[in-house]
Amino acid sequence: MYDGPILDNHLHLDPVNGRGAEAAEEFANVGGTHLNVLNKPSWHLVGDVEGAEGFRETFDITVEVTEEADEILPGRAWPVLGVHPGLISQLTDRGFDAEAAAELMKTGIEVAAEYVADGPALAIKSGRPHYDVSDAVWEASNEVMSYAFERAAEVGCAVQLHTEGGEDFTDVAQLAEAEGLPRERVVKHYANGHIEGPIPSVICDKDELERACGGDWPFFMETDFIDDPDRPGAVFGPKTVPNRTKWLAEDGYEDSLYRAHVETPARVYGVDTEATLE
């Protein structure tokens, strides 16, 4: 049986509207050891954001709840901070044109990069809409994403992406490389078991996890737990990655689980999930 670290690469802890660090305790109680905690969209935590201070307020909420989770876990919890790509639609609905919206979102990316450079954050969050948008919004969103790659290259961190579905993201990897960020430091959140271009962070669908474990490529496991009291199990609950890990171990995937929970975090984020276990 696999008895190493267990990392959920993408979940949310919301102390404003949800359970906050209590969900991390639930994760730990079933064997989870490490968490990458993504800030929820700014409009869920602080309302309308007008500039850098609004992003800082959003990020500080996530840093604080991640520190609480870090005290609970046998391993570590790290914040991953940035700007949800859906913000561009929030802004255009408020009267911003696409370029002005992109500039404000770049401000958020700049603040996130500061949190990485100054220590509390592990990586940057960015992406582009997963729904139909105008050509202008699509172009502006790609501009924001490219800026995230540029800043990540400068501060030496990875980028987690929220994007449309699919399996071919070669264009995204090429955008990252054009900004000096290696494609292996680009992570596709809510991914299928295999994708082209970035590293897949595989959502806890059993078939997709088996697909990832059956290959030889780097991958993560994630729940995308959203910590919403009105949707308590969405997308997957905090117990899911530990429970799926045990299930996969029973099917003989110990080497693949070591790759997901130890080798890939070291390769992408530069963290040692074994050394950070108590």
C-alpha cells in the first residue's frame, strides 16, 4: 500500500462564506498531508475590486486560512494566488472595455507575484474563460495569461491555469515558453488524465485518474473543492484525494501515486512533500 504524502493540488478554503480551515481538518483525518489552497474569485470574498488593495485583501484572506490549515496538517499547506479569468466578464459587465479589464487583472497578477517573491505564496493562478466570449475578451484574456507567465518566470514560480476544457493546450505551453516560463511549470487545473502542453492537475474522476496512473507523464490530483455551504460536496469534497489515493493504491498504482504526490510537486513547484512531513 502507498504510505507517502498525499497532496490535493487545487482546492479552496473560504473563511468568509464557508468552512475554512475546518475542511483541511477533514482532509487530514482521512490521510491527507499537503494542500495547495487557491484563492476564490475576488468577487466571492471582497466584492468589486478597484485596484491593488482589493487584490491584497483577497489574497490576505487566503494566506491567513492557509496558515491555519498548515497548523492542522501533518505536512504543509501553501497558498496559490492570482486572478480568476472570469473576472474579465465581471468587469465588462460593469462597463470596462476588454483592455481596461485586462489592465486591472494584470494589477492582480502583479500583486500575486509580489506574494510569491515575498514568501507566503507558492505559485500564481491565471487562465482564460472556459465559456464563449467575444474576440476582444479572448484576446485580452490571453494577454493577461501571458503576463502571468512573464511574472512567474521573473519570480521563479509555476502558474496554475483555469481554462476551457480539452486535451490539446500546446498553444498555452508555447505562450509560456515565449515569456521564459518552461512548460513544465504550467499546470492545467481541472484536467483530464492526459493533456498536451502543460502538466495536468487531474480532477478526481476515477476514469481520468486511472488514465493518468496508467501513463508515464507527471500529473497531480485535485478536488477543486469550492467550500460553499450551499454546495457542500462541490466539486469534490476534501476527503476525495486521500480516498482516491487509497483506492488507486489497492489497484497497484503505488509508483504512479509517488509520481503525483512527490515527484511532480518537486518538479513543478520545487517543494519536497516527504521532507515536510512531520
